[in-house]
Amino acid sequence: MLADRLKTLAPSSTLAVQAKARELRRRGVDVISFGAGEPDFDTPERIKDAAIQAMRQGHTKYTEVGGVPELRAAVCGKFKRDNGLAYEPADVLISCGAKHTLFNMVVALLNPGDEVLVPSPFWVSYPEQARLVGAVPVAVPTQERTGFDLDPERLRAALTPRTKAIILNSPNNPTGAVFSPAALAAVAALAVERKLLVVSDECYEALTFEGRHVSIAGLGPEIQARTLTINTCSKAYAMTGWRIGFAAGPRELIRAMTDVQSQVTSNPSSVAQWAAVEALAGPQDDVAKMAGEFDRRRHLIVQGLNTLPGVSCVMPKGAFYAFANVSGLFGRAWRSAEGLKILKGSLDVTAFLLEEAKVAVVPGVDFGSDDHVRLSYATSAALISDGLSRMAAALTRLA
Ligand code: PMP
Ligand code: GLU
């Protein structure tokens, strides 16, 4: 019954882990979830108030497909204020979350057979979206010993005549890497030389704890002309459910992505758009407050993970994920409900932690590394401490 493209489609495992933890909790199982890639904070009141006001004022109809002019202007203001980037509203598209922005991009940009370089570990949706349109994602490994920094030489080595784009994500999901300015400059030069499009997913920009967030488009007019810069209200403003993502870039591409969107979803929710105007253009103190709390939790979880036998974790510099190396556990055995099992990869470790510790994590294999599991620390310090203790206790039961 289904299209061939569904034969290779893997559903989003980040969302699947979240759903599984929620389901277990509903059944009364006391699960601690490090799965959810979403802030546990509530959306700030000033933003909710703006949405209520928008509804009262009758902003309840279709809007311009690409977003109301006020929001596109607020996005331009944000890019200027935070990134030093000059864009006009015609260079901007508002979509139903940055995930939707990215999908508009693959539909508008990629032909079947086109190759897209994806530094690995990568966020689960990049390769799947590319495959959905028949394009070929090419994983290009980064190295744990450099903190998973971008590797320009490996990217260069992976280029073929079919390479059309590179997807960058800094701060990175799942590794927490903040790509170094030198590596970004080298990749910018490569993209200009080889006429590639750079897709720069900067969704975790506000959560940069070490180093400096660099927007690659800011490295010069030539690279800005071939970069699609993507961001979202989801993380910085704890607005995951509102579904507002945005992009700015080459006008021809933005126009094409807007045309795609016009045939698929039309505008994102009008009410959410007005909330986003307040989020981006209003006072920004709530952003720093939330980021400060994530930073404290970052130290707590990474220190705790590094005390677990067989587990190691490099200190992430941004986002809210710890990408723990669990390969030291491989070969150990545990007695599961279905009998004795040997831990052989990240899926086994994930199953072991859920069953034995009642802790939910996401297997690294879905992000391109079977040696790791991802833990989101967008959860309270108390739950982080409790989860770490549970994992420590479960590990003592390994044979
Ligand atoms: N990019 C990355 C790297 C992400 O982790 C996510 C998930 N939140 C997104 C994009 C999409 O976010 P949203 O669709 O909520 O804007
Ligand atoms: N991006 C978050 C994550 O990686 C949310 C879930 C998703 O959209 O994949 O967990």
C-alpha cells in the first residue's frame, strides 16, 4: 500500500523515546526521562500574554504564507542584534518549527541523487529528510577527542560532483559541540570554492556555555550569499509546542521554500506567530536565566556520568545534551526479562537502562554513533541526581 520511500524511513527516535517514557509513566512506572529534547521550563508569561492579546484582537485568520510582516521584521531584528547579519523581510521564511523549515529546504533544493554532507554525529532528522526526497545523506565523522569539532579536511575529502549542500549544527545536537571559528572559516572557504549551499541550523544558539557562537553567514558576503541560517523559538524561549521556526538566506531559495510551504501547510499558526514577535523582539532576560540553569545542570550530569564505571562523557559546550560513550560496557551481561543478554551496542544499553534503572535515554546509533547514548539534561537537577544514582545502581548488577 505504501510508497517505496517508506521502506527506508526511520521514525524520529528522539520523539519515540519521549513517547515511550510518557506511556510508561501513564501506566504507573516511575521512569526518569533523559529523552526529551525540550526545555522543562514553561513559556515566559510575556509571550503567552502576547498570544492571548493576538487572539482577542482577531489575529485568528490565515496570514501571509511566509509569516506576518511583523514577525519577519522581528526575525531580521534578531539576526542583526544577535548575529550581526543583515537581512530584509523578503529573505525570511517562518515555518511550523525548524524541522518544517528544514523539510521545505530539502524539497526546494535537492534532486534525487544529490548528496548532502552531514557531519556525524548528527541530529536524527537530517538524513531522513534528505532520503525522503531521494537525496543521499553522506555522514562525515567528527572526532570525540576534539570535542566533536567540525573537521574541514574530512568534509573536503567527502565531496563529489553530486555534493550540493552541507548541514551544520552548532551548538550541536547530540554532541553539544560548539564548532570552532577556525573550522567554520575553513568550511566557509570550502563552500565558496566548491559552490555549495551551507545550511546552518543554529537552534541551540542561546544555549552556548563555552566558546562563542559563530554564525557562518557572518564570515563574509560570499558565504552569506550561499548560507541558509535556521533558528527556532523552541529552545531559547521554551516554545516547543508553539511550532515556530524561521530561516533567512538567498532570496531565490527562500521564495522556493515559501512556494513549497504554500502547497503544504500554508502559514504557521497565526497566534503562535504573534507570540514569536514578542519572544524575539521583547526583553531577552528570560533567555539568559534559563541558559544559566541549563549550564548548572550540564556540570552536574557530566560529572555524574564520568563517575559511572565503563561510561565517559566529554564536556558539551552548548545545547542541553550529554553524549556519553558507553562502549566500555560492551561485552558485559545482564539478566533481562527475556533471559541473559550481552550489551553489544547503544540499543542494548538503552534497553538495559530502561529496564534495570527505569531511565530513558536515546541510542547513539540513530545519531550515527553506536558507541554512545544521548541524555537530555533539560530536566530538573533533582531528577538528574536521581537518574544518575539509578544508573550507578543498575551498573553494579552487570556481570
Ligand atoms: N534542529 C535541531 C538540531 C533540533 O534538535 C531540533 C529539535 N528541537 C530542531 C532543529 C527542530 O526544532 P523545532 O522544529 O521545534 O523548531
Ligand atoms: N529536537 C529534539 C530532540 O532531538 C526534539 C525532538 C525532535 O524534534 O527530534 O530530542
